[in-house]
Amino acid sequence: MIRARFYQKEDQICAFEISGHAGYAPAGEDIVCAAVTVLALNTLNAIEKFTEVPFRAEADEKKGGYLKAEFPLEGIRDKQVQLLLQTLLLGLSGIQAQYHKYITLKIEEV
């Protein structure tokens, strides 16, 4: 199962963490894993390309498919960064609605 967790400060996303594998289909054929991966990586690529906000990201396939990204205070306040992160959250929510057996999504206030 994929576990996605978003962390918020004052209703603004300051970090997210995604781990695990969906188990929907064999490796290389799993559309749920592929969709989550594409959304998450595209979000980080877009933030890096279209904003000046630095962030810290960590990925480790050995941890069972793991990606974590943390944003500094300026990222929390940047409207473009927040729009991209909210878009990621929206996309993952859509996947969870259809494939709820394979992905959990939580939002925590920090």
C-alpha cells in the first residue's frame, strides 16, 4: 500500500512524504504506483523549474519506494509553490477515491 502524508502549517503545505508500493499489479505494470510517482516527481520538477524556492528532497527505492520533500518558510508562503503542492494533493486524492485499497492519504497539522 502507498502511504502519502502531507504536513501543513497554518493551512499551507510545508512537506510531504510518500512511501510504499500499491500492489495493484506486478512491478512495471502497476498503474497506481506509476500515477503517484509521476504526480510527485512532476510536482517537484515544476517547483524547481518555475520557482526560485529551494527545497530539500530525499528519495530511496530501497525503503520500499520513498520520497520526502520539505519546504522552507518562503516556500510555505510562495503562492506558486502552494498551487503546485495543492495540485499534487488533488491528484493523489483522485487516485485514492478510485483506488482506496491501494493508497492512503493523510493531512497533518504541524
